[in-house]
Amino acid sequence: MFALRGATAPLGQAQRQRRSPALPVLAVFTLCALLILLSGCGTPATSNGNNALTSSAAQVGTSFSASVRQVRARVVPAPSITTAVYTVQRRLYTFSPTNVGLMQPAVDAQDNVWIGEMHSNLFGRLDTHTGVVTTWTPPRGQYGIMTTTIDAQGNAWFAEQIANYIGRFDAKQQTFRIFSLGTWKGNQLGPQDLHFDGKGLLWFTATVAGAIGRLDPRTGAIRIWPVPSPTPSIPSSPYCLTVASDGRVWFGDLAGGAIGILDPQTGQITLYDLPNPQVQVFSMATDAAGRLWFTEVLPGKLGMLNPATGTLTELPVPAVSGGPPALYGLAIDHQENIWFVDVGANTLVRYAPGKQTLTFLKLSLPGTVPSSLTLDPAGNIWFTAGGSPTNYVVEVVP
């Protein structure tokens, strides 16, 4: 039913090359770091000069919201589902024999997997045709690479949250360009998630500053839209986002139990309060019908908001192992299946909305857990599994 493709090199024998030496590890992060706001942490690192660097000063323009609406989504009952559990054969890409802290990956048109190594303060590329891993030291990196994405020209972009910049890496020239971000009300922006829209503009969540940002790669201009807090006692912390086909930007709050949508044309922000104000929204994507799917970390639920009807469905994910479900990364494949990671069960999960079935793919990776996943241009699912002693990258062909 499911095929997993591994590296051409034998398992565990993938070559690892570094174009610039690793810096000493000055901070240690675990997967729990994904669930807290990172502000003012880390120790500055310096570029070793092996890669050319262009630094762009931020041209920050603030866009105040024309209006803010806060509504409670109308909850409808979750459908009855059937479940199945499979054990996946382990043919994996060994990314590193040590726990380097793999973050959100991205796959380019040549099947290269680009990914940040938080623990090692490196930006890495896995050539899936050869199994070779090559890494570069990001300029002024502070062990804060969070999310990676690919633009239409094949360049790799990443968010360096603690160093407060968005970086672009030109693989052909092997050069970095950084777009330094400013501050909002005395706080650094602290970029987290990245997503290109149909016009080539790069949207990002400014988690530390509580805002949504947009970078124009052609001019370097940056605009921000402050996001009001859904709960008076908790600061706004937009964490994940996705851009719908109509250009509107959905985002999820990490600490306030809400999801929101920004209309860039009018500046209007609509916040949808979730039934549980303690819910942490971790990852999201929209399907072809415009419905928003998202993961709730604890208690583990798969959420779906239909903006056409204003209805919300929260599907409780059953526990298939001893631990409670804890949902992280999410992606939608070309068949409109919803894929997400259940860290609590150490599984990759596929939900088929049309059939109302949940399929759990048990990974059986001792000492490692899955965290982030992404979709490649061909529609295949990729995910990372990190921990001790080994980090893996895995491709799933639906």
C-alpha cells in the first residue's frame, strides 16, 4: 500500500560533507523548543567567510488592520471514522549519525531536501540520488533556523528566528543573502513559518512580535500586520501559516487557542476562537475546496474549518500506543489526503476525508521521533525523524 524509498547508498553509509566547519554548539534544543517562544536566546555566531554574503537592511512598513473580528466558530460533530495500523519497512536516508536537530524541510525540483540543523547551527542539503549530505554555516546564525522553503527559481529560503532574519541560499553560487528584520514595539520579529504566495511574495509568522509579515524578495521591502491577542492574559503568538488560493493568509496561534485569517487587500483580520483556549495550533494547509486543515498538539486533534459555512470540525485522534496523541507537522497530497505526524505514537498518519479513514504508519525508529513533514513537487510526502542516536529523512510515495 505504501512505498518508502531510501538512499542509493547503503543505510547508514551516506556521505556527509561540510563546505564550512561547524561552530561549537552553544545552545541545546529539543523538540520541546518548538512549543515555546524563542526570544533573546542563543549566542551569536560568525560567518567563516567561505561563502559570499549579501545583507539587506530591512525596509519595514507597518500595515495596521482596517478592522478585527473575533468570532467563535460553529462546531459540528466529527464524523465516525475507521482506523488501520501498518508497520513501515525502514528504508531511510540517514541524514546524520548524531542528533543535529532537524527542523522543517523543503524539497526542490531536483529532489534535494533542504533543512536547518538547529543543534549544529548549520543549513543542510541531502542529495537523495547519492545520499550525500552537504552543510553550510549560515551568516550570524544563532541556532535558530526554523522553517525552510523553495522559491520558483530553486533557491532555498529559511527563517533564523533568534538572529531575527530571513535568509536565502543560492545553491548554484553557494552564497547567502540575509534580510534583516526590524522590531515591533521593542520586540524582534522572530520569524517562524514561511510560505510563498502566487505572486512570489514571502509570508512569515513573526512569533515573538505577535504579527504576520511579508517580504518582497525583489525589493527587500517588509510589511507587518500586528495580530491582536485572542486571550487578554496571553500575548499573541502566530506560529504557523499558509496562503490560500485567493491570496488570504491563514495563521494559527501557538498559545491562545485560535486560528485567524488576514485579508491583505483590506487589512482585516478575523480570529476564530477554538473551543479549547489552551489549544496549540502547530501546522496547517488548505485543500482544493478552500477548507483549512490544522493540527492541535495536545490533546491531539485534527481540525478543519470551512470558511464558506463558518463551521469547525475537530477530529479526535485515537491513541494507538501507550502515549497520548500529540500532533505536529501537516501536509495535503495531490489526492487531497491529509497527512500529519503523531509524535505521541511515533507514527505518520493519513486521513482520507472522502472515506473517513485514518491510517497509522508505525515507524519503529528507536530513540527518534517524527516531527516535520512537507510535500515535494511530485506530490510525495517527506518527513524528518530526529533524536538520539540518528536523524533520518524519509520519503513516502502515496
